[in-house]
Amino acid sequence: MSIVLGPHQYGKAETRVVRIVRDTARHEITDLNVSSALRGRFDAAYLEGDQRSVLPTDTQKWTAYVWSKKVNPDPVERYGLALARHFVDGYEPVDAARIEIERYDWTRAVVGGVPHDHTFVRTGQEVRTAAITLEPAATHVVQGFKDLVVLKSTGSRFKDFLVDEYTLLQPTEDRVMATSLTARWRVTDPEDDVDWNAMYDEVKAVMLERFATLDSLALQQTLWHMGRAALEAFPRITEIRLVAPNKHHFPVDFSRFDEENANEVFNADDRPYGLIFASALRDDAPPAGDAWLAYTGLT
């Protein structure tokens, strides 16, 4: 029996890049959290401590900063693709690169009834995410978001579930359904003309429409229909994965009071919670490779 070195990679995690475009008096801001990871012929670094093929993680950090000036980081996917190509094309030992990005939104402060040119307020319903994997077999762009909190006050049921001696949950024909949604969708070998901002906005809108209008029998069913709707609307997307924790809202028991609670007052319980995973993909989807690498709960 012998022991061998397994799969490995290295990189720089969570480089905070804030890019302000100051070409005119009206400034634009893009606020990112960028992580990079390289894979390739680095065995000697692990086995012998030989660093001659290693691009330092500190260099990767500074590259993320400089390339945010070379390539406008809005949209983040275009910036991530450029960064990944720089590492793979520019350094002979590097076979593959992965760039993960979180984007934080800002809107202009309103001063005197007018949006201000260079003052911003942190906003955003969710955190936009992107992961670009450039490897010999393919290029994968995984676009998405996390922490999108959504709630519908009716139009959701849960009944006819399996019951045993430990089941206390009562079936319901009308409940609050709420979750903090994580969604990621994969585009493999994208063309250079993809409008990433439009795709992001439209996929989010399509999924929210299905969440709102579906007469839901379960959160599982809702996630499936949301993912399917995204694939039906966007042929470039080959696969989508969703993670949704139940944010339970239980009607408060008013039986001891002279008052009725007709699904109007709820206790919002944050723990414990159901955690639901779903995915939808085309039956001819190209292999994902390492597109989902490091996405906890999505692999």
C-alpha cells in the first residue's frame, strides 16, 4: 500500500474589492468579495515544499484589485471570466482557475429630493453571487444569489404527510410559507455577448413569479417549479440548484383568551428549521466538472 497526494488547490479567500468609477462627477460603485483558487502542477509544493511553480496567494489578491481597474467589474461574471483567463493563460503551471464573487448593492442617497452623485446607502434584497470555473474541458459560469428572504401569507398548504407516533404537526390548508432562498444556475461555455445583468434580473423575476402564483402543496414542489421555470425561460441555462430553509410561522394559540386568531398573528421560529434542496437540469446538460465546487449544500 502507498499513500499518494490527492486533489488539491490553493488561492486567496475574500479579497474585498470596492471599485469606484470616477470618469464624471456622477460616480458609480461596485462592491465585491472575491476569492480565487488555482489548480495545476503544484505537487512539488505539497510533497517537497518546492515553491517554484507557485503563484503566491498575495499576488492573487493584488491581481484581483488591478483587474477591477482593467475590466469593469459590472457585471461581475465578465470580470470573473477575465480574472480566471489571466491566471490560466498567463502562468504555465496553472491548469484551471476558479473565481468566486459576492456582490453587495448600494443605491444613491436622496438629497433634496435628488439622487446624489457620490453618496450611497447600502441596500439589496439579497447578495448576488458568481462562480467562474475555467478548466481544460469547459468554462462554467454559475450565477446566482443567497439570502433572498421571501414570504407568502397564503396560497400554501401542507397535508397528507407520513404520520407516526412522534408526529405532532397538524395538517393545514392555509399557512404562511417563508424562506431565505439560495439559488445558483449554470451556463457552460458561454458566448462573450451574454448580458449577465439582464439574465440575473430576469431569472430572479421568473422564480419570484412562480413562488407567488403557484398554489403550493409543499416547499419541495415550489422549488421544483421555480427551477423549471428558469430553465424554460432561458435556454442558455443548463442546470439550476436551490436551497431553502423553512422560516416557520406558527399561529399563536389564543384559546386562553377571549379572542380569535384566524391566521392573523404568528410566532416566527428560526430554529430548528426544515432544509430543502432541489435541482433541475436539462437531460442533455454538459458535465458540470467542478462548477459546483465549494458550494455547501449545492454539490
